[in-house]
Amino acid sequence: MIEITTLSELTIDGKLSLGVGASSKDLFDFYGDELKAWFHGQRASRDAIMVGAATVRADDPELTVRYCEGPNPLRVVPTSMGRLPLESRLLNDGYPTLVTVSRACPQATVEVLEAKPNVEVVRCGEHTADMVELASILHGRGVRTLIVEGGSHLLHSLFEAGLVAQIIIKHIPVISGALDAPTYLQAGEAGSTLGLSRWRLDDMFVKSGVGVSIYRPLAEAVAA
Ligand SMILES: NC(=O)c1ccc[n+]([C@@H]2O[C@H](COP(=O)([O-])OP(=O)(O)OC[C@H]3O[C@@H](n4cnc5c(N)ncnc54)[C@H](OP(=O)(O)O)[C@@H]3O)[C@@H](O)[C@H]2O)c1
């Protein structure tokens, strides 16, 4: 069993970034030191960290622990066909990274990614990553805690699979005004089977002027 936590920053108008194609790193500008240290402490206390491939393409994140002391979690990035920019930081900085590709991804693409330092590629899912299979792959590698930092398609898949045990939201006190910017959850082409679920507010506090809410399922009925 893996405990999966999602951790996201949302603007007052419910956006994950300040505009279409904008980096969510822009929201980091609204962080103070206390929040940065707490946020990176959340990373350091997990075995693995995951973002979707579109977040890597948009944000080029490092997904390392930098604002507090602590180990870097294993980085995990699902991508259907291995479409990750080869100059991405996480493919080049030498920290461990696990990329999952679908069984439809050409072997040549896998080999290009595996030539990157400390990057391992595993196959998961027929055409997109199967979240239950992915959780099982990670469990087999000793991962017991996973923090997922978005974006909205990956979060949707995890909620749809019923795998999320804890939700953390950082409420960034700005209105983006970008009505077409990504919202918290977005379904892929297959549509959505996501229904109503109720969550219990577990904790709520303010760090560096940013509200942080932590939720758990109302009924502890998580599938992983
Ligand atoms: N505010 C925040 O907390 C926060 C955090 C992260 C990201 N963001 C923002 O969110 C935006 C990106 O979000 P996004 O929704 O477009 O993309 P995303 O969720 O980051 O990534 C989606 C991609 O993940 C891969 N994937 C493989 N299997 C999947 C599955 N079963 N379900 C979902 N994805 C799967 C696919 O990559 P392939 O296309 O390669 O097949 C898919 O296109 C960016 O604007 C970023 O700045 C905000």
C-alpha cells in the first residue's frame, strides 16, 4: 500500500497557473521562506514525487529538496510516448528519475531516455499510464509514500482511480484573471467517471501569508 498525497497551489479563482501555458513556478513568487521550507519538507518526507509529463514540458521542474534539509525523493514522470524535452533538468541533473511510458511507446524512445544520467524507464499502461499499475510498480520498488504535484490531468487520473489518501492545497492569495488557465482537475480524451466525493478538513494553517488546507477522505476508503 502506498500513501498518496496530492500537493497543489491554487489561486483564489481556482487556477493552477497564471495563464495557459504559463509555468506554475510563477506562483512560487508569492511564497515566503517559511512556506518554501514547509513545502520542501513535504517533499523530503516522501519516498517519491510525481508530476505529469505536461508539467515537465511547461515548468521544467527540478522536484528536489532545496529549501530545507532532507533527502530528494525518487522522481516519477508518466508520459504515454516518452515525450519529454531531452534538455529537461530532471533528465540531466543526475538525481534518480523513473519515467513510465505506455506499452505503445517505441523502444528507440525508451533507449534515448535511458541514456540520460540516472534515468530509468518502465512500461506502464497500454496507451496512458495505468495509475493502479503504477502504484504497484512503485510499491515493488519500496516506495511507501508518494507526493503528487500535478498537473490537472494527472490529478484527475489519480482521483478517478480512488488512490488519493491526502490532499494538500496551498491557497495563493491572487486572482489570476486567466479564465482559460488550467483548473484543479481536467479529464483526458476518454472523459471522466469521477463522481462526488466528500473530504474531511484535517488541518488548516497559514504560512508566509498563504493558507494551507489538508484534507482526508471522509470515509477512509482509499483503494491503493
Ligand atoms: N499549481 C500547481 O500546483 C501546479 C502543479 C503542477 C502543474 N501545474 C500546471 O499544470 C499545467 C500542466 O497540467 P496538465 O493537466 O496539462 O498536465 P499534467 O497532468 O502535468 O500531465 C499530463 C500528462 O501526463 C501524462 N500521462 C500519462 N498517463 C497519464 C494518465 N493516466 N493520466 C494523466 N496524465 C497521464 C501524459 O503525458 P504525454 O502527453 O507525454 O502522454 C499527459 O499528457 C501546467 O500549466 C503547469 O504549470 C500547476
